[in-house]
Amino acid sequence: MHKILNNMNLPDTVVKNHKNIKILTPNGYESFFGVNKIKKNNYAHLIFENGKELKCSLDHPLSTIEGIIKAKDLDKNTEILTKSGGTFLKSRRVVKKDIELFDIVNSGKNHLYYTNDIVSHNCEFLGSVDTLISGAKLSTLTQERPIKSNAGFDIYENPKEDHQYVITVDVARGVEIDYSAFVVFDITTFPYRVVAKYKNNEIKPMMFPYIIRDAGKVYNDAYLLCEINDVGDQVASALHYDLEYPNVLMCSMRGRAGQIVGQGFSGKKTQMGVKMSKNVKKVGCINLKAIIEEEKLIFNDYDIISELTTFVQKYSSFEAEEGCNDDLTMCLVIFAWLIVQDYFKEMTDIDVRKRLYEEQQNQLEQDMAPFGFIIDGREENNFVDSDGTRWFTDEYGDMSYMWEYNF
């Protein structure tokens, strides 16, 4: 793992352990890759019965006799492992205050280390446990510098003639909490590629449609699919009616089939984008995990990678851990939901599910193959009965032994 991380273009927040300083772990002093500085707007202040204290993120994983448990999920009946034995939580307080936290990256062979004598755990990559994308895959993702960058708009590939593009949009209120964001995908070939992205927490919903329109025009009148929860409907309607953008994708409600993507729908159940329902998010998350881990979606943006490392499971869904954002990730989720829609297949002539199956068909067939024949004492042309007598089953062999001849 250390070798993999050394070959990565890591975020600027990571300070590598160039001097090979050792850190104390339950296995003694061991090497670690480096330290990652994380800014949070809240933290957990833990006080233990042995007198030790710890300030950490709410999702900081600690080692207990019941396994690895996040700080926010600890209770007073769980025994926490320490340098001198077990202890119990005395009090836990969530402090809503900006703080810089420092996480050890890849400590020793078991990812364990002591923080103020408490046994802490770090995962395989910079980020959280229980992420949608596996830690092993996250550790292989690399970032590149955009070829152009201006006011939150980063370009990784310039538009190409005759290429098809899709833009998925996630809208915020522009009050410096969540971000308004969109991601531009090249869907001409498979695997798909992220060629540009926009992220800004100050842009107002009234101005956001102009930025989306300009980006869409540059990328060959890209298809647009906007999330319309809350103020998103305002942005999508402005693009379609006021700015007369030609390729706004609509959704129509079709009963049990849910939302169906298309263009030119009419009727009361038609909407100017996709509503982020539980089913849409579930399907999108499942598909996103598949296309990223199977390398069918290529991206090299630091902000996207950073959000994926904190996009964690909460109950039966996924969302950003506390103090983090998932606006770009939700653009990816919308795209992952879109690619299995019939309209998208007709638009690109690519069936993602079929392509993934075909590429893994041999492996699937091997997994589903029968175990083989159990001979159980039998051979091709004979077998042994329960008395130990061998019987031959040749249909057209020499049968003269069956006859008596009288001369």
C-alpha cells in the first residue's frame, strides 16, 4: 500500500513521512505514510474513564473489543482498547466549531496506532470507513491538474467535434453552505470520461442557469439533466423556458416504473429534470459503484476524489459524513442513474449493463458451472454394485458368454 500511495498524486493536505519517522502502535513502533490535515466545522470531544481525552472527527474509527466503531457511535457500555488495557467512555460532546484535525495515513500493517494512548484505526485511503467506493479502489485514484481553471470551473479536456456530452447538475441555494455543482461527461465512447466540472457555494440560483448554458454550448449543446429538488426546478425551468436551451432532459412519472428520462414529454406528470427520490439515489449509487470499480468511468479531479472518500453509508443510504460535502458526488450519482435509462441507450447506442456482463461473461460462466460428475465407483462402461460385483454395460460388445451351445 505504501508503494501505491507513493506513486499517487496526493492532495496538498497530505504531508509525506519523508524521514521515515516511526509511530507507536499495538505492534510496537511502525512506519506510516504521512499525515493528512482535514478541516472540519465540528468535532467530537471524548473523555474516557481512565482520564484520557480525544478530539476527533465524528467518524473517527476507534478500536474496541467489539471491533472498529466510529466515535459518534460509541456508548458507555463499549470497552475501548488503550495502551494499558480497556476503558469506557465517560462523556461525549459534539463541538460545533471550525477545527483542523490531523489523521495518520497508513500506519503499520494493521492500520492501528495510539492517539493519546487510545487505539485508533485508519482505513486504506485518505477518508472514512464504510465508503460507497471500496478503499482499495479509492487508493488507486489519481488527480491531475486541470488544463484550464476559472471561478470554480475546471476543464480537463477541451470539447471535440462530433463528440456527445452530458451535464448533470446539483443545485444549492448559494448561501455558502452546500455547493451548486455540475459535471460534464464525454459519452461518445465507453468507458465514459469526466472532462470538466463546476463547483461554487456562492453562485445564486438565478445566475446558475447562465453558467450551465454557457458550458453546455461549449460542449456541443450537451444534454442536461438537472436535479429538481428544492430550487433545482427553478434552474431547470429557466434553462428550458427563459434561455431556450435545446437539450434539457425531462422526466415523466410512469407508475411503478418510476421516473423515465426523455425529451418532449407533455402532461401533468412531466418535470424538467429528475427528482432525487430514494429509488433514484439507490439505483444511482449501485451503478456508480459498479462503473467506478470496473473502471468504466474515468476522472482525475481532486474535488471528486475527495468527496468520494467521505461519501459514506448512513442507514440504508449514502451521504457525505458530517462536515463534508457531496455535491459533485451527487452529480455522478445522477449520471449513474441516467446511463441505464432506455433513452440514454438510444442516444449513445451503449447498453452499460450488457457491456459489463459481456466483459465478465467468462468469469460468470465459470462461477455458475456445475461442480462436475461424481463417479462414485462407476467408470465409463462398468460399475460396482453394493455386493462388490463389477458389471459391464457395453451394448454392442461380445455377448457369446450369454449362450449355451449343444453339439
